[in-house]
Amino acid sequence: MVTANMDGDKPNRLAVFDVEGVLLPERRYLLSVARKKLGPWRFLKAITIGFLYMIGVLSIESALKRIFKLFRGLKFDDLFKIYKDFPLMPSAKEVFHTLNKAGYKTALISSGLPTPFVEDLAARLRADYAFGLELGVTNGLLTGEIWGDVIKSDGKALVLKKILKAEGLSSKDCVVVANDRNNLPMFPLCAVKVGYNPDFLLSAKSDFVVKGDLSEILPLVTGSTWKVPRLVFSRSKAIRQIIHIGGILVPIFCVYILDYHIAAILVLLFTLLYVASEIARLKGINFPVLPAITRRAASEPELHGFALDPVSFALGIFFSLILFRVPINYASIAILTLGDSAAIIFGKKFGRTVFPFNKGKRVEGTVFGFFFAFTGAFLFLKDPWIALIGASIGMLAECLPLPVSDNLTIPLASGLAMTIIP
């Protein structure tokens, strides 16, 4: 038996993968079914149920049962066709080919996809195990009922225990790759936990965090190195940061050219235009200019779904403009655009030390981010103490694993802190 340890001298035998968000675009399946097959009111209800799960009001079992009840009467074949239209995440086949060639057992465990769909995906990837939810079907039509271990709060752990028992393996032989909190029950059963574009809880509880191409997980899964992965600064990430830094032009224009109320309206209009552009892109409709920018700036996983970061970034600027007085609103935008970008750029270039509470952030990046955030805030405030407090709070929001995008938390937290200072 080949086992692994945290020194990385031996590989694991079993690699367990979450499906949506890791191998398939995140949350695209149920949303696509709802959008294409439900009326507007039932679609809105499905979106609301999903939101209530995301904020922790509903359990995974309750949310899924409510959503699939909305699908009662739909054809099973129609659902399968929608699933088949989804592209695999980039490098998914490469990852499984590499693991299979190295002799690893692989397992797919999904709470949101029916078992036949997961089995089809496993066949395409040559995975050894496939588990999904059980779907009630009568005469080719959905009954609206679902069941199975995977929809229970600890269901994925129950499934993993069965796999480990069948293979005669223990937790020291297992590594898991996942992206959201529904996979946390599996973590105690795995020697290595890899968060792939994880939510805030997995960022804190994973051993390693990967944000980028799926193939970047291979050294961590195979145990060839246990060092903190070097972050690659690709062309798309460079374009993304240029756009991010460019946001500093908003407060500069407000100082010399535009009234900040007009600037806020323009930012909001641009946000709405971008949302329309993304919806059109996902439907295959040619929309001028913006989709081309998205394709160059978005990461590969984002291109298969709605690229949401530009929306949160624009809203962070918008709310800063309208909620805080001049010049604090300008300073909070400077902390977002300069501080956050510097944290990312220098974290990728020089980062070696991850925060123990957030494996996706580098200490070195946050330190550089603080320097640029303070400098940017001071340019507008002229008071070093207020700028210091704003930069400190902003960079604290940057490094903490929070459920809300730091494009919102950084400017709002720093702006609030600078506002309440006497």
C-alpha cells in the first residue's frame, strides 16, 4: 500500500473530487435547468432557495429537495441534455489521465447532480467511483423527489467511508479536492485537503488553496511537493490587475473633472451594462466590446460561468462614492484599487507565507498591500493617522476569509472606519 504524509515523500492512493465548481462550472447545472425549463416565478424561487443555502439559512438537503420539487413534470432526457452541453473545466481530462497513469483510484462525489450524470462524467474521465443524488423518475418524467446519502449534511463523509472500506484504505491514503462547505464532513477522513477556488470556510480549513488551472492541484494530490505552490501571474491575471488598478481613476476624475454623484451613476450604468453583456455571452449572443475584455481578463473557470468579480468591484466603488463623505469615499476607493491589487501582485511575486486562517492569501502580499493602501489613502486625506487606520482595516478585510467578496468588504470596512474616527 502506498501512503502519504505531510512531508510529501509518498503519494496518496485515493483522490476524491467534488464535481460542481471543480470539474464542472460552479452552480451552472441547476441554474441552467431552472432558467430553461421553469417559468419566471419558479426560476426566481429556485434562485432564492439557492441564496438561502449559501448564507446558511437552509441545509443542503432542504435546499435541494425544494429546488427539485420545482422540477416536477420535467423530462429526464431534457435535464440530461442540459448537463451534456456543459464543458468540462480546463485540464480536467489531463488531471485524471495523470492520476490514472500513476495508479491512483479516483472518486467523484456530487450533492447536486443525479447519479446517472455523475456516472457519465466518471466514464468520460475514467474515474473509479461515482456518487450523486437519486432522482425520482416515472415514465421519463421527474416526480420532484430526491434521496440518497449525498444530500445529507454528512452524506459525502458516509460515501467516502464506504469507498475507503471497499479499497482497504485509511484517511492517510486519501486526498480531497473541493470548493465549498458542503464537503467539510469529508475533511477529517483525508490526509490532505485541497481547496479549489474555495469559499471562505474552505479557505480557512484547507491545507492548500489553488486558484487557477485545475492542473495546479497535481503536485499537491500526488505528494510530489508539500511546499506552498508558487502563484503564476498569467496574461489574464495581469490584464485583470491593470483594470483593477485603473479604478483609481474614478476618484481622480471626481477631484478634477466629475461630480462624484455623476461618477456614481456612470459606475452603476456600467455595472448594468456588464451584467447584460455577461448574460448575452453565456447565451452565445455577440455583445460589443465587453465580452472581448472578459475573455482576456477572466480566469479559465470564470469563462465557463458568470464572471462576477467585475460586478463586486464596480459595486465597491459605487457604494464608497455614495455612502461616505468626501474625501473619505475617494480614500476608500484608493485602498481597494491600490491596496488590494498590490497585495495580489506582490503576493504572487514574493509570497511564501500563507495565513493560517486563509490559505489563499500571502502575508508578504498583504504587507505590500498595506503600504500602497496607506499611500493611496494619504493622497486624498492628507491626514496620516486616518489614512493609517483606513489602510489597516482595509488590509485586514483583504486577508480574512469572509463570505462576501473583498471588492466590497475592503472599501466599505475602511470607509466606515475612517468615517467614525473623531
